[in-house]
Amino acid sequence: MTARHEGDPLEELYFTFTYQARQNAQGISDGILVFAHEVTDQVRARRVVEEREESFRKMADNVPAMLWVTAPDGQCLYLNQQWYAYTGQTEAEALGFGWTNAVHPTEAAAAGAAFVEANARRIPFHIIYRLRRHDGVYRWVSDSGLPRFNEAGEFEGIVGIVIDLHEQKLAELALQRLTKKLRVSRDEAQALNADLRASNEQLIRTNIDLDNFIYTASHDLKAPITNIEGLLHTLQSELPAQNQSGEVAYILSLMQESVDRFTRTIEHLTDVSKLQKEHDQPASQVLLAQVIEEVRLDLAPLLQAVHGHLHVAVEEIPTIVFPERNLRSVVYNLLSNALKYHHPDRAPEVYIRGRTEPDFLVLEVQDNGLGVDLARERQLFAMFQRLHTHVEGSGVGLYMVKRMVENAGGRIEVHSEIDQGSTFTVYFKR
């Protein structure tokens, strides 16, 4: 810690030092010259880049799909943790061209050849093959990628995604067999089969690259999944009741489970995409009481359902300089959590207080709910982590709150006692 000028406050500054021997007229060293250059801005910029890269890696590792990135020569440079968890491979085994060793032996050559051709021609890559899971079972997956180029137009490799579609593939094969038995529903089954393939291809095409994968997956996939579910319901209504048993019922249930799983995934990704899109929102003077009132109106049904009471005392900080949409998200997440995780033996009492400190405007949200184990505080603010699983949620709300507040120079703290309640304290930079 040092000051730039005498009397200035101490700051965390960084310098590079160069030492050079000094020689007199006789060529004898008589001292050392020291050159110091301030590199604070470079160090901070590097930290920002490293933090963003780490954040992106964490996000990529939590995406429910296998992601990969290659170099211009086709060598695989990166696979997210989903790949290693799924296949059981290590980095040493998978990187380069080692990933092909996890492909079914009868399909590995074709998969490798298709990828090499796409890399050489710098065109989109798409293939369906069977991939060995960590337990030795081969499952159908869809593997696709798109070429990526830098600002100078130079080819930098391919970025891609592997999605397990085993249930969908089995359903497709089963539907082909069912067409021989179910003449009445033959046309509907064939149409559903075609739409499933088209929807899967559309899913692959929407993943332009890793940078916009989250946004694309959370927005452009809603309609196809809704269509698939609608077609599935149409098929069920068209099939005679006596045919909706045995193998048919099993296949239909597998398809419905797949649709439900996709729907839940999209809902979770939508929350994450909001954080990515709203990161650079402009800050402005926001009326805190007005934001709280708007959130209260949104939560009115939940307040009534749990017989909760909201006590607001924020007169000391009437306004906060913060992106309005982000402030609303902070207030909404904290209040909705206070109501959702209420104690079953008492009605929720939620207190919202505001106070000032020399460097911060402080917002407190106190409840009398379930409380949390502070030994797991790191997990509390982690992405896709939930301490109470009996209530619906995505596990990204508090992660988003922490990121938004810290990105604006603030911080969030929590004090809690199990079965007594919690207090979340948000410090907004003045």
C-alpha cells in the first residue's frame, strides 16, 4: 500500500523494478540504478480478464451439456467438466484427438473424419454417434460445432457442444417399429418423428459459439420444446387407449421426461443469461421505496399464500445509485427467498431496513425463516447450489445478487441461525 502523492490516501499500487549497475569513469561499479514503472492498470486489467475467464469456466462447467474448443489444427484444447464426468476420461486422455477413443468403435472413424473435414473446410460440424459413458454404456449423442474467427478474420478453430439424446433416439427407433403395428396413428407418428429430428437440428444450429450459448439456449429453445410437447400430447390423444400400454406407454413416458428435463434446464439458463445481459446496465438514481413497493406487488400472491408481513424502513436511504433493473433483481431475490424459505411453524415476518455508512448505503433484509448453516456460506452464493431443496428454485438467485453487487463495487454479507432466521446485508458503494 502506498500513496501517489504526499498526503494522499493509501492505495494498492503495482510497479515493475529494473536494476542496473552504475559504473564510474574507470569502469568500476559504484552503485545501482533502479527504474520503477507503475503497472497498476495493467495488473487490474489482467485480474478482470482472469476473473471473467474463471467465471466463464465455472458457468461452462455447470451447463448441462458437454462443451469443447479446438485449435486451428483440429487438436482439442478444452473440454468442460461435464465431458469428464460423463465419459470418465481424464484431460490427458481426452485432449488432442483422444476424445475419439470414447466414441463407439464402429462410429469413431466416421466421427473423426467428419470433424477433420469440417475443420479443414472451416464449415459447421454435425454428427450423431454413440458415446461411451463412464459406466461403459454407449449412449446416443449429438455432436456439433461452428468455426470461430478472430477480428482479423483468421480461423481459430471450432467451438462445439455434445448433447445426450439417447432417450430421443430410442423413441425415434421405437416409433419406427410402432408404425408397423399402429396403422391408425402411422401418419402422426411419422410427423412427430420428423419434427423431433428437425427440432434437434434447430437446437444444434442455435449454438453459434460459446460466448452466446447461454443466451441462445435460454431463449431460442423454448418454442421447439413447446412444439415437441404439443406433438407428444397430440400423439397421445390420437393413439387408441388400448395401445397406450406396455412398450408404447414406456416410450411416451421417456419422451415426456426428456421434455420436462429440457424445460427445467431452459428455466435455469434463463436466470443465468439475465445476469450476463444486465452486467453493463447504466447506473442511475433509483428510488428504493418505489422499487420495494413494485416488488411487493409482484410478490403479493406469495405473501398472501404464506400469510407473510413485510416491514419497510428505508427512509434513511431514499435513493441508491445503481442500475434500476439490477436493484430490482437484488430486492426481488432477497424478499422472495425470505418468503419461500419461511419456517413451517410461524408466519414470515420480513424486515427491510436502510442505513448509511461512510462509504456505503446499507440495505438489510431480515427474516424469521429456516436459517442456513453458515459453514456452507460459500455454497450459498455459488451457481446452481441450493441449501434447501424442498422449494422450487434454480440455485442462481443469490449468485446473481452477489455478482451484481460486487461488480458495482459493493458486497453482500449474511448472518443466520438455523430455525431462527437470516439477515442479508447488502453494501452499495456510495
